[in-house]
Amino acid sequence: MAGIESPFVKVRRRLVMARVEFMSQLAAFQPEDLNRSLTADGESPLLIAHHLAMIEAVALQQLQRIQSEDNPHFDTLIQLLPVETELGDTVLSLETVLAEMFARRSELLSYLLQAPLTSWERPFVFASWGSRKFYQLVNMLPLHDRQHARQLATMRSHLP
């Protein structure tokens, strides 16, 4: 079928555009503000970037579960997971977070690239939304990046 894009090609484009949007918002911060708590919840720009990487790791596990189990059930949505503000002794650096984001995104894209066309229709159930398909969960990831890009823009607008 010439002219029809695969689900992977479509979602890859959205994932890339959303990540570019997020990265441009992150790049707009001064280095001294990257680790600064800029929300009432104690979130910093680097903490939010770290969160995106961690969520992609969780999402990949969920996507793999959808492919390996028949109609799995999930209690929570990945986008509702809070940004973890307690990192213990971990100090985030821009280099570490960017490497983490790159690695998680590469793993996700590699997995999606090899997913057969039929796998994009596999069902699963979220407690709060009911039955959904694999492709719907994948399509939430660029929305999540964009949500946090807007959050960074708001944080930056409140800086002196």
C-alpha cells in the first residue's frame, strides 16, 4: 500500500517534534536556574527533564506488557505519576539528564520500530479510562512532553 505511513513513522514524527519543543524550552533557562526549585512542589527544570526520561522507561515497560499479556490492566496513567522531587543524594547535571533522556528515547524508538503492524492494535485496560489500544498509549507520550514544555515556559515566565 504505497503512500500509507506506518504507525511508527507517524508517532516518531510527533515524538521528535514534542521533544524538540521541550528541549527548546529547557535551553531557554540560564545554567544557574536549571537546578533551582521553581514551583510550589519543588520542581526544577532538570527535575522535570529527569522525570520525562523516567516516564519513558515506565512507558516502555507498560508497552512491553501490553504485547506480552492478553488485555493487561493498569491502575494508573503514566502522565499522572508525580515528578519525584526527592532524589536523595543524587545531584542532577544537564549532561547526565540529557544522556538519560537520549538513552530512554532511543530504547523506546528501537522497540516501536520493531513492533509489527498488528501489535499497534493490542488492547489493554486503564482503571479510569477503560479499554484502550497500544497505539493510544504510545500517542500519549508526545502529549506528555508538550505538557512539560508548557510547564517549563510557565516556570521561565515567573523568573525575575
